[in-house]
Amino acid sequence: MGKLILLANIPDRYTTTIKQAIKFNQPIWNAEKRYLGFTHAEVGGAYLFSIWGGLPEELINAILYHHTPPSLSQDVTMTPPLLPLHIANVIEHNMINYGNPHARREFDYVFLERFGLNNDVEGMIDECRQVCVEVGVNE
């Protein structure tokens, strides 16, 4: 959601930011923070909070921290909504790298262990790739 908001509102600056990420081989969210001063996660979280102020803190935190679950401090509410968002983010980044090898993500196994998951999630990327090939979405 945050990426769409940025593309709709500052298309030139955001496109330049993505190009900088590719040029300097850095994750897009790092380039966003460096060149824009905020990330798409922060924009998406702020947007959702602005339209649905009563959203649970757990959901807002899931959006804000989906790139960096281990950066959560002890006082930040960390509950299961972050889990599927982190997994989906890793799968998406490993299937579509936007021409940037640093767009690839690894699962945060320390974070996954908090929910009793381990290396079982690694196969999800291969399963998603296979489904995409079968339906003709990806080669």
C-alpha cells in the first residue's frame, strides 16, 4: 500500500529512489529512508492509521516492521499479524527482485522461532514459484 501511495503522490521522486536502490545495490526500503526520509512501510502504516484510527496496535506494528521484525523493542506489541506479513514480504521479494539483487530477502529465523516456526517456511518460496509457473505468471 505504501509503495502505491508513494508512486501516486511523488512518482518522480519515488522512481528515482528505486533507481538509486538498484544502482547502489541496496534494499528499496533502505533507499526510501535515505532519499525520502521515510519508508513505504511507514507511509502505509500512517495512511491506514489516518483512515482507521481504531486499528489495533498489533496491525499497525505489523505494517511498520514487516522488513525488520528483529528491530522490535520490548515495549512494541508484537503479535501474530506481523508473522504472515513478514512471510509474504520475503516470498514476494524472492519471486520479484525488481532488477535489484538486494531486493531478495531472507526469513528472519529468530523472529519465526518466536512463533514456533523453523526452516519449514523456506519451501514456501519454491512452492509459490511452482504455482506461478503452472499458471503462467512466472517462468
